[in-house]
Amino acid sequence: MIRPRRSLLFMPGSNARALEKARLLPVDGLILDLEDSVAPEAKAQARDQIGQAVAAKGYGRREVLVRINALDSPWWLDDIAMAAKVKPDGILVPKVSSVQDLSAIADRLSDLNADMSIRVWIMIETSRGVLHAEELAAQVHDSETRLAGFVFGPNDISRETGIRMLPGRTAMIPMITHCILAARVHGLTVLDGPYSDIASVDGFALECAQARDLGFDGKTLIHPGQIEACNAAFTPPPEDVAQARKIIAAFERPENAGRGAIQLDGRMVERLHAEIAKKTIAIADAVETMGR
């Protein structure tokens, strides 16, 4: 069954209360953070707390990722060693910009004899990372990389490039679509970055809708108050699910078995629409199974 990734919430590893609260949140996944949300002097404590939280396996069906520190930091080796020991669903690596970065991660996981169930997610949040997005995505075909998906990081890209983060993200759309296309060519999941203005409910809802329409699978979040709106945006509406089931049923009729296109309710429907319908149904069924 497909795994819904509508909403993945960043939780600071230095906040033990937040790690505990995360066990009850109606989110599809958690990103237990060792990077931006953790001060340098709190890195070791956060690493220990995340390790204990993941090892306790109290997060139910929520996907659990650990965001380690960047490869140019003094902390990433200890971070990845902890992850290899406690076995989260994956690690999220910030500021990955080259195939060499992916190789370094893969080599370290191999040296640690890390379980192959631990997948690697990478943040595309540098100019070089965006430019190399297709090359990075192609590494999914090398099983040693464990590559599972991209997380687009608009804030660091904005800081590096000077591109302003304005409502609608017009100036950043070419970079976003480039990364989505690169991910799709190679069958990767791709998630949108966080929306920083947690007080703007309407702005967040608009960005969720934009992310969905651009083709993201889901969105990363920085506050529990964003979960409900995000889940709603990325959950197929009941009318879409009903129409998808209708399309599938129509193509399954004996008289349509060899046809590439049929007429349904006065509209021409092609087999490509049946493939889209199957994905819609799969996501809806998975969401229903999770009960969120």
C-alpha cells in the first residue's frame, strides 16, 4: 500500500516534551531534528533524546525521519551513528549538493552496517543542489544510496541566492518545478519545504494548495497547528475519489478492455486518466487506513 506523506512535522530533538507530544499528533510523519532547531551546545543532548525516542518505537504508523546535521559540520558522524543504531525509517540530510555527498552518506551507513530499511532523504536547499537535482535523483537506481526522496528547502535557497520569499513564491517557481520534474523522472517522492509565518492561516492554506497543484506529494511543517490544513489540502476530496472509482470501473468493463479511450458522462477519458485514478484511490485508501 502507498504511504501517504501529506504532512511531515519538524520536531526539535532538544525538546523532550515535543518528542513526547509527537506520539499523539495526527501527522503522517515526523522529522526529529538535530540541525537548525538545535543550538550547538544542545546537540549531544538532542541526539540522546532522539535516540531514546526512536528506540522506544512509540510513534505508531507515523513515518519517522531523523534530520542529521550537514556533512560539513562536526556533528554529522555522531548523528548518523545514532540513527544506524536506533533504526528510524530514514535520515534527512540537509544541504546535499552533489553525488559525492550521497556517496559519503552511503559509505558511512555501510561502514556502520546500518539496516537497509533506513532510507535516505535529502534536502535540496542550495543553488548547486537545484542545478544537480536530476543527477542526484538518478542515484536512486544505485541501491547503495538508499535514496527515497527530496525535500525542497526554500529558506536556505532564498538566503543563498537573494531570491525573496514573497507570497505566491513566483520567483522560485522555476526552481521548484525543476526539482519536481527531476524527482518524477526517477520515481522519487518530493516534499515541499515549510511555511514560516505560523500566524498566517490563510497564507499557509494557499501555499499548501499551490504545493499540491505543483505536484508535491506533501509538505513539511514547523508547527502542530499547521497539520489539519495540510492534511486537508493533500487528501483527495470524496468527489475526486468517487470519480476515480468510476473511471476504473468503466475501463474494467469487458467491452472497454482493448480501448485506449472511452466516453464517460459526456467526456473523453483516456487510459492515462485511469492511471491517475489508481493513484488517487491508493492515497485515499491509505489515509483511511491510517485513520487521519
